[in-house]
Amino acid sequence: MMDMNNCQANKSIHCSVEQCRYHCGTDNYCSLNAIQVGTHEKDPTVCQCVDCQSFEKK
């Protein structure tokens, strides 16, 4: 598991999902270099249909 004291925030990826392994604590950034975005819908029409597929639970 990542040590949040050494988290390298990627200032290009904003994130507020504190339950994610790659979340940088109170900074609200992701520590990954890039993320994979996908959908769970056949025909996505609203933002709730889109998912960060790089998510991993802490």
C-alpha cells in the first residue's frame, strides 16, 4: 500500500474519492501518471455513466 506521506500528486488529475488507493489525502489529486476512463453503459448519456477504471480500494 502507498504511503500517503510520500504521495506524488498529479496536478493534472483532480480526484475526491478518498477510498481510492491512489488518492493523495487532503490534496484531492490522484497519484497515478494516467488513469483509464470507461463506462458501464451501452450508450452513456450523463457523467454518472462514466467510471475511473483505475480505481483500487484502499
